[in-house]
Amino acid sequence: SAGLTEEQKEFQQVAFDFATKEMAPHMAEWDEKEIFPVETMRKAAQLGFGGIYVKPDVGGSGLSRLDTSIIFEALSTGCTSTTAYMSIHNMCVWMIDTFGSEEQRQKFCPSLCSMEKFASYCLTEPGSGSDAASLLTSAQRKGDTYVLNGSKAFISGGGDTDVYVVMCRTGGPGPKGISCLVLEKGTPGLSFGKKEKKVGWNSQPTRAVIFEDCAVPVANRLGAEGQGFSIAMKGLNGGRINIASCSLGAAHASVLLAQEHLTVRKQFGEPLANNQFLQFRLAEMATRLVAARLMVRNAARALQEGREDAAVLCSMAKLFATDECFAICNQALQMHGGYGYLKDYAVQQFVRDIRVHQILEGTNEVMRMIVARNLLQG
């Protein structure tokens, strides 16, 4: 909490308390039984965590990107997988709040901010992951509706959520032909693939989302035709900060678990904590965690202020924090020895849950491309 205002420290404490009492005791069960903890998330929404950086007039908390990062880091110490879904939900609500008409904001945002309803972000397709601008899902306009056809892959919450923010092609090839539609569950022609079996992130379902002649009102389009790719990328800048913050929480929790294990576990007649090699390793883990945290918070401030370098700083923060925090969690598992590989010990779940953070919201290879392009363009 160094450098935070008194108000931010209060948000942080509320989130830590919620993570400790409402999430951590159930984290292993949600993972093992693949439970989507709807009621727990609704409790979090009562604290204002359903629309953290959404305007208050539609039920949001109206907080800054830095406040949001602090909250997601704290919540992630209780269950990284659940917090990561909440971060995606928050991104979707922000997109509707920011780019939607007044009518759209009033229609969708209040029930999403209270988490009475849940949202999913639909960009990735079976044939377009990192190359998102090549997406093929099409929406043909017929009068006052769009007819939507295609499919999306790896959709967090898919099938269990109520609102789908969908990027689709309304024009020619490339990013300028992409628009953004908001689709509601129950729309005829909307269906879902099988629930994916994943290494981690098991407290949130992941499915393909399939559109077969779905009629979507033109009134459900966010922004103008052709603005969809820009909306998607602006959403992802914040999404990258959010997912990096979830990685920070997992690493934070793993450092504490390692610290405790080194103190309790004895080998060769003395606590592991007396071993200088492990002391140095622990020191490196804590140092890398603090460095990653500073980087994420710096990018969050840049995004909040609308600075020109915000997008590249978000990419740098996502790249650095997700790589470093995975390494920290993995090292914490190693320090636990054989115990770290048992599901009775939380450290293995943090490793499994944050591995995917290096892939989603733009792979870390794409983050490198964004940073390099920015540097080489001067």
C-alpha cells in the first residue's frame, strides 16, 4: 500500500478482507468442481466491484484505473480465476458505458454493475487469435436488424453469462470493417459449444459462442459502424492492466505461502528459512513483485490520464507483470518441494491459474510487437 491515498488503502483493505473471508476458503473447491461462484460475485458487486470504473449514474463506482488495479490485485489473492473473470466483466460494462448511447447505458449497465447479469467479451475466433483484425464473424444489415453469423472461441463465461459484447464484420476486410454489437442470451440462433477442460481458470466456464442467423437490433450496436476494432482495442488496454493486476495478486499470495513454508519446514535439522540460497530466492521474488506492481500502477495512471504513451505502457506492464508473476508463483511451488505439487496446497493453483495470463488479452509475443513497433516508429 506504499504511495496510496488513505481512500485507496481503504478500498484495498475491503478487497483483501473479501478475498480472505469469501474467496480463499472456497478457491480449491471452485477449481475442483468447476463452480462459477455467481452468489459470491454478487456479494462483491454489493461492495462496488461489478462496475469499478463505470460512471455512477448507471450503478458504477466511478473509480480510477489505479483504484481498479489495487482492488483486482487484492481480490486475486483469494481466487485468481474468479477475479480474472470479474475483470473481463468490468471491461465489458466499461465498453457499454463509454461507447454506448444513453439508452444503451441505462438498459445494460445497472444490472451488470450489480452483477444481477454477467457479461462476456467476444473477440477471438477459431481462426483469428492474435490476428484479431482478420475476424470472420459477419453481421449483415437488413432494415433495423443485423443478421449475425459465425463463431467465437475461448469465451470466458460463455453459456453462463447474459450479455455478449461481440466484434463482427459489417464492412470490408481489415480493422475498419469491424463493428461492435451487444447480444443478449436467449436470442434465437445463439448457441454454445461444449465447456472446455482447462489447466486452470476452472471457476469460470469457457465455451465457443456460435451465431446462426441471429437477429440483433441495430439499436444494440455500440458506436458507429466500423468503430468496433477501435472499441475492442481500447477495452483491451484496460483489460491488460486488469489481468496484470490479477497476476500481481497471485504472486503476492505465493510469496506469503513460500515465506510461511520456509519458516515451518525443516530439512537437515533446521528450518529452510536458514538456507541462504532460499533466502536470496525469496528476496528476488519479493523484489520482482514490487517492480511489476510499480510498472502496472504506472501504466494504470497513464491510461487514466489519457496519455499518448498509455497503450504501450499497458503492453509493457502486461508483458512484464504476467511473465514475472508466473515465475514467482512457479518458484514458490519449487520451494514447497513435493508438497507444492499436491492440490492440498494452494500454490499449485496459483501457478495453474495465472499461466494463461501470458496468453490472453493479447499474447506476450504481441505485447513485444506493440512495444517494438512503438520504439521503431520513434
